[in-house]
Amino acid sequence: MLRPSIGEAGSYFYHSHVDFQADTVAGPLIVGEADGVSPYKYDDERTLFLSELFNVTDKTAKELGEAEIILVNGKGYRGLKGSEAEASSPYGKWDAAVAEPCGAAIIEVEPETTYRFRAIGGVALSPLAFALEDHANLTVISIDGAYTKPADTDLIEMAGGQRYDFLLETKSRKELQKLGKRNFWIQVENHYRAVNTTSYAILSYKTDLDLNKTIPSSPPEERPNHIPWALQDWME
């Protein structure tokens, strides 16, 4: 049984310590404030749990190679070839005969709403960076389960075990109408590895505006966000 102490409210995660289950048997663990009051005001919250998909069995996990894709909330498109991901080719092949191919995680939000996003790095090997298409207004408010002073950024860089909570004020109906879309890419990259891949989730607005509702069945041909390669001094 977990018994958090006063002052330990924040974003955490659990994982197994049996063989390589540490990278697969895992998930978010959120500790709320004892009085239910956060020092930062927001309307709702969303969780981004980032994990790796390795094209190996538990028996062969001692020679992992590199992650085929980075999953967001356990979902993601098939592993991309190098030409598609603008990176070296990941391990494994996609089976075109699969009746229900993998799809991206859909993170639904409402217009003109402030969300607390809890980003959790549930990975074993992959240093990560991610950015949200046309949403550069991220405000970090908590790091590794501890509240911080607000810090504005347009991307998040994190490694295994790290957690970053940030606030996002979503777009207005007028802004969505001007952009002409309701779906935006969440672009996730792993850096500093022998094989580096680009993975995606989707930030999707719930609205009655006459905008395309179709969820893309495949990732974009070109990266929508520019994420610098060297991020060792990010947020220092």
C-alpha cells in the first residue's frame, strides 16, 4: 500500500522490477493534493505517458537494440522507415495484413480551456523531446513531483523516470477557424541513440465548428515541429 506524505502531491509512475517488465508493466501514478487545491489554477488535466516499443521478446531483451517507436499512452503508428521519419530505419517490419493497424493516441481538449498536462518519461533507454504543433505556449509548473516557479517553453525534453507538468491554454474557436483545423500533431523524438525515430500522438479539439474531423491514419510526411538536436542545456 502506498502512503504519500503531505507535500508529495505530483506526477509519478510505477513499473515492475522483474526482468524487462520494467519497460512494459508500467503506468502513471498521480498523487493529488490532500486538500484538493493546487497552487496553479487549471480547468482539467491530461496525461502523456511516454514509453518504448521494442521489437524483441522478453527472452532476447538483453540485446535490445533501439526502440522501434515511442508510444504515447500505449499507442502509436507503426514503426517508420528512415525516409519517412527522417531518421535511421528502426528495427522490425510492419505487417500490412494486420486488420487493425496501430493508431496514434488521441488527446481530446476543449477550446479556451487551461489544461494541466502530466508528461511522464516511462522509458528505459531513450532520451526524449516533444513539441505540440501550433502550440508553443507551454508553462512548466512541476518537475519530478515538485512544484516549481512557472517557466515558459515551446517544447519538453526528458529522459527515463523524469516527469514534467505543464499548463496549456487551448486555442479559441476563432483561432481554430482561422487555422482551419481541429487536429494538431504531438511530435515525439528520441535523441542521442544509434537509431533515432520520430513518433506522433494527436491533440484533437472537441468543437461544433465545421472543421475536418478525420483522424489521420498515418503520420505526416514532414515534421510539423522543429526540435533542436542538442538540448543538454534546455531550461537551465
